[in-house]
Amino acid sequence: MSAAARTGTLLSVVVPVYDEQDALPAFAARLRPVLDGLGARYEVLAVDDGSTDGTAGLLRALAADWPELRTVRLRRNSGHQAALTAGLDRAVGDYVASIDADLQDPPEKLAEMLALARRDGLDVVYGVRADRSSDTPFKRGTADAYYRLVRRLVGRHVPAGAGDFRLLSREAVEALRALPDQPRVYRLLVPWLGFPSGEVRYVREERVAGSTKYPLAKMVRLALDGITGFSAAPLRLATWLGAAAFLTCLLLLVFCLAAYLSGAAVPGWTSLFAAVLFVGGVQLVCVGLLGEYVARIHAAVQRRPAYFVAEDTARRAGPGGGRAEPGGGPGEPGEPGEPGGEWAEPGGGAGEVEGERG
């Protein structure tokens, strides 16, 4: 029997899914034997992020034959990070792992991650890609530049090949839930906490089925959320750009004045056009940066829930007995006008509205 089983360790595995009906059967077929072979108690929390295909029905069918599988269905597509939040809010394990259902991250590595965390007393174990040879040159270059930038902004080591495939201790999960940040970017929030961490390297595989749910536009949005959520450096950059524009225009004015005094002809429209174009571009960049920060402030002030729940079987009796409520107890009564709903403030951050469906 493993050390995990001897101490009664409970492992929670959070799986955010969105339109993954083609990948789920293969994913479940690989994940379940891995978890059954751990010798430890476990639960799987599958969070359906508002799928539009047959994912919800397939999850119900899988859960009927898999007692450890709990399902949460969000009312609408709230995003990958929000789905992770929904899973973390419900996970009650001593360790909580997160993994996507596309099988690009191998479930077999979960055993190694758990063993490393227990052996070395780590609170965080990252799944780190051994290389990015399968990516396009553009994606490799932009990813490398992004991680170099965020390391400077976060002030801590952010593994360049790490995504959302990781293992967290209960203490790390509760620390994350206590943060009020919205929107959340876990690949930056987790390193920022500063918990002892380790890495398990793996070769990332191709998707078993379907297409990526992270197109370029969503990756850019995630990158902007991460940068603006962790630093005011872009605002200072706007200040320096404004200063550079002022100095450039001042030098251009001196040049034109010197040319006029020396009798040389300087076409007025050329210098005017260059100055207006440069200053206008700088102003637009500055306004855009300010807009990003104002949008974050706007979202924080509204305190809207990160997600809404339509179905939830994750609060029923868990493996080996009664299921504890994440955070220690039941949520507060539902908001007026939300029949059967429940409002919970996960760790003081954005809450959730839940409605049980019979």
C-alpha cells in the first residue's frame, strides 16, 4: 500500500471541459486506471464550462459508472480560468490537481507529481513541458518573450513550459481562494504565492480529438490579464512614451528652426505629418493601456460572480463518507430572486450563484 493510502490522503482532480465529447471517453479511460492505482482515496471534479455539444450528457453517463466522478455544469461559457475556480471552490482533497481533458497533458504524471509533493514537502508541483518543438516558431517566440516579461513583473520564477497542469496542497488552494483577483490567471497567481514548488517534466502530446479552445485571441486576452493584473509597469511605460514623444517633437522643432535660420527650405507638411502621426500613435497606446486598467477596476467594483452553476453533484457524499463543504461550511442563503440558489464568497473573492436542478 502506498504512503498516500496509509495516511488517508484524499486527492482531488479538477478537469475543466468545454465541447470535449470526442475526447472525454479516451480521457476517462486513461485517467481512471491511474487514479485507481494510486492506492489513495480520490475524487474527480469535472467542470463543464457551458458546452454546446454532448459533453454534459456524456459526463452524466460516465458519473453513473464512476462513483468518484462529480460533475459541475456552468450555465454559460465563463472561460477556462473560471472553470478552474469552480473546481477549486469544491475540491476537498489534501492535494488538488488540475488537468485538461484533451490528453495533451498525460494523466500518468499525476502519480509522480503526488509522490514528489509528499516526499519533498512541496505545496506546488508544476507539470512542465520538456520542450516546445511541436509549437510553431511564432508561438515559441511569443511564449518565450511573454514568460521573460512576467518573471520580471511577478518577481518570482514562473516556469516557462508550465500551463494549468499542476498539483496544489490544501494550504495553497486555500491561499488561492483567499485572493480577490478577478479575472484570475492561475499560471501567474500560483508562483506569486511563493509556496515551495517542484517540477515534473513531460512531453506534451497532440490533442486526442477536437480542436484547441485557446485560439490566438484568447491567448492574447490571457496575456493582457496577466500583465495588467500583476504590475503597473504598462502605465509607467505610457509615461515614458509620452516623454519620448515630447522630446522627439522638441528636437524636430529645433531642427526646423535651425533650418529656417540657415535659409534652408523645410517642407512644412512633412514635419507636421510626422509629428502628428507620432504623437497620435503614442496617445492611442496610452489610452489603450489606461483602458485595460480601468476595465479591471470596473470588474472589481462590480463584484460579479466568476461563474453561474446550473447543475452540481460535487457537494454530495464524497469518497469514504460525508462530503465536507469547501471552506468549512455551507454557503449563505441565496440572493433574492434566485430560486434554490446559493451565494458563496470563495475566500473573499468573486462569489457564485448556484441552482440545484432536480
